[in-house]
Amino acid sequence: MTWTLRRALHTVPARSGVKSPGGQEDIHRWNKLGFLQKNNSLGEEGRLAGSLSERQKNLYSCDNSDRDGRFRRTETDFSNMFARDLLPAKNGEEATMQFLLELVGILTNYVRKTFDRSTKVLDFHHPHQLLEGMEGFNLELSDQPESLEQILVDCRDTLKYGVRTGHPRFFNQLSTGLDIIGLAGEWLTSTANTNMFTYEIAPVFVLMEQLTLKKMREMIGWPSGEGDGIFSPGGAISNMYSVMIARYKYFPEVKTKGMSAAPRLVLFTSEHSHYSIKKAGAALGFGSENVVLLSTDERGRVIPADLEAKILDVKQKGYHPLFVNATAGSTVYGAFDPINEIADICEKYDMWLHVDGAWGGGLLMSRKHRHKFSGVERANSVTWNPHKMMGVPLQCSAILVRDKGILAGCNSMCAGYLFQPDKQYDVSYDTGDKAIQCGRHVDIFKFWLMWKAKGTIGFEQHIDKCLDLSQYLYDKIRNRQGYEMVFQGVPQHTNVCFWYIPPSLRGLEHNSEEYREKLHKVAPKIKAMMMESGTTMVGYQPQGQKVNFFRMVVSNPAALQSDIDFLIDEIERLGHDL
């Protein structure tokens, strides 16, 4: 049976009173749905459809009482049952099925409540309260096994005392939302429980990763999607890969001889860039003092003239300028550095250009907004985090590289017990040796499954909606009494940065130290009250000489204009008397 038809068996439920597809009209209908392959003859299609009819009877028939009974949730006493009673224990199948069905009930109830706006975003408790124990929820580990009943209680309470990051009113982080297809993909991934280092143990996942990375490179604009890439444990590690690859490109001897084989190397990045570039400099032996911060304009974008001036200064000192990081969607302001102008400078001085699109990468899928990435095809490497703007469950980050083979050249160690060259298949699909990890989590399946379910157009609609919501917030508060924008102008991304000014401060001189000192305390106090009440969450921080302000970001597909309205009302309610 073809894969496309097998897929149909699991996606099209049988309905009582509906004739199974066996006639020519039914075959034509299934062809239109794309379930039957175009190259099947009518005779073959009839045979496949007939086989489908029989398979549907087996899958959905209520007469199959033995199989159906094992998957029906029944009242079970877990108080005297333990992990040792579950599979692979002898006669453990029934207990296992009942335990898992009970757990699924906990999870589906959590999912349902996550999308219920009357449910709190969080039930906040201080660390000492959780450490001391909460009504039977004890974090301490014991020598003796606990019952499955207690394990189920622990599962419920873990979700109860956590934060509902998928809640429509959770705006605290760049990664928000709860995608049901992505969730299903993560469940399957955990069930498969395999490693991504070789094709022989993760054949389907390895191929999914290769095809998805190629599609992402095509969206960047590299010819035919050529190049390389790998999924990593997050944007910080993806950015670290870019620095490692740049060093290997220009000074490959460092791989064997160490940093003493190279001159003093210098990295350049925006003062508004993610701290992971500095962290990479420290971790990889460059030293954080050799990470030069570039000045930005009032919107947080790198000033190209400052980059060139600082490159010349470094060269004057006898150091080697190696790498420039251009940010596409900065963490606080959502700024997009001018990639084309930076690329011109990198080409002039023969430097590696990396684009950190961890936060902004999703905009490459939007015809309306991808112009903000103008010039990205000139980059040597790109970081892209689908777990941020695209709503893929954590973690899902990719490092994409224009030069094919450079990842393997930089990182391979040819471990003989994993990467034997004489296997019976094409060992170029054994991708693990180009990673800095050995064990590598399967991050691809949930992303691949979401892309299949939504299509590129679905991601585009999500991106555009989030940008529209940020515009809605900006338009609503920019001239509203009690609000002041951190910078003027339409948001570049979904980041909207603003101060809420309580009535008690509105009569003070804005440049006075008293005003600044009091305003600095407003956002933290409002945030604390938000968390105590559990109604919503939004981030805040200072930036340079600017005192604490709110940084509102939208990436949650469940968020609506009414949720933006609620946030504004809640800020005003909680902050009015400060």
C-alpha cells in the first residue's frame, strides 16, 4: 500500500452511514484530496480503495472488543500501583494503557484551560513556598518509589504551579503559544526517543531535517537552497556555531593547534544584539574584550559608519577583524540592522557576515514583511528560531550556512563507533559529526509536522497577524494619556516599548532625577501585581540610560485585539495608584 493511502487511513475518520470509497465517484473524490497517487491505474486504485474499506472496518469497528477495551479509560486504583507494574513488566500492558490514558486526560484538560481566558496565566508562589511543599506536591526526591497515584498528582501540580505560556494573555517572552500540531509532534518525538546522530537510528527524522533546512535556505535566497545547516539547542548555540565556522573558514589550523595558531581575532556586534555573541567570544577563547559593540541609532539599528571605523581601529592595533553579527529582530527593540550596508563592509574587509534572525526569522515567510531582511542572501550564515515567531514548541533553532561542508570540516572527529564509512547506505546522511554535540534531540519533527499542517501560507498568515496586533497596540497607546513611547515610529517587529506613567508622576519634570527614579520602579511593581493576580504577563527592562519600560511582544497565535485591550486596561488598573 502506498504511503499516501496509508496516511489517509489515519486522517479520514469513518462515519456511520457513509459508504466506504469503492466506486469510481469515490475514487475520483479521493484523487482530488490527494490521497491516491496519480500514477495508479484505475484497477490499482479500486484495489487500494477496497483495501482501505477493509482497513477502516478494522480500525474503527466497535466489534473489535478486545482491542477497543484495552484503549477505553476505566476507573483504576493507582494508589497501590507503581512504575514496576508498567511495561515492560509482565502483564503490564493494561496498567500502562490506563496510566497513559489518565495522563492524557491531565494534558488535554490543561490544553483546554490554556485557551480559556477566564483561567489564570499563572498561580504564582515564591520559591520558598514551592520548596517547602504545596498540599501534597513535594519537590524532594525519595529513596523509595511513590505510587502512580502520587505520580499523577505530581503531574497535575507541575502544570498547576507552572506558567501557561500558551495562554492568549501571556506576552512575557519571545516564545509563546501552544500549537496543537506541534504538541502532537513533540509527543511523537518523545515516544520515538531516538538520537539524531546517524541515519541508521533516525532515518525519517534525518531526512526531514535535511529537506526542511534546504527549504529554509531557499527562503533566505541562497541559490537552489544549497549550503548546510543543522538544528541546535537554541539561538545562543546557533550563534556560537556561526563564530566557530567563521574561525575555521579563515584559520582552520585552530581546530588542531588552538587559538595560539591565530592572530588576535575580533568579533563585532550591535550594542543591542543578543548577549550570546559575547558569550560565544568568552566560551570559544576570543575573550569578551575582543567582542566590539557597535553604536546604534535611536531605533536600535547598527550604524554602518561606526562598524567601518571600529574595523579600521582594530586593524590599526594589529588585530584581525574576523566576524560581524547583524541582528534581524533585536530582543528588546525588535530592530533590523541594515544587512546590505553591513555586507558591503564585510566584503570590503573580507569578513564573515552572520545574521542573527533568531527572533525575526519568521518574517522571511511573509511577503509583506520579508523586505526587512533585504540583503540576507549575502550572509555567510543565519540563525533562525522557529520556536519564537513561528510558534513551534521549544526547542527549535537552526544554524544555516551558505558554504556546503564547512560544518563537518569544523566539527567532525570521525568517531569510529558511530560514523563508519563502510555502511550499506549513503553515509552523507550521518549528519551527527558536524554537530558539536553527540546526543542530539529530535527538534525537527514538530516543525516539519506544523509546516505540513499549515503550509507556508499558514505561517505567513500567523506572522502578519502578530505584526498587525503590535501595530494595533502602538496605535492605541502612542497618544493615550499616561503612556510614553520609548522611541517614535511604527514598530519594526512585534516589539512595542513604552512607559506607563501613573497620575502621581504626570506633573513632575520629566528630566528630573526624582521622576526618573520613581518611573524606574513603576514597571516592576505593575509586573509583580500582574503575577500575583495571575491575569497577564508582560516583560520589562532598562536599556542604556533609559529607565525600566515595558517591552510588549506578540508571537502567540491565540492573541486577539481584545487581549491587547485587556493588557492596557490591566496596566492602568494596577498602576493607577502608584
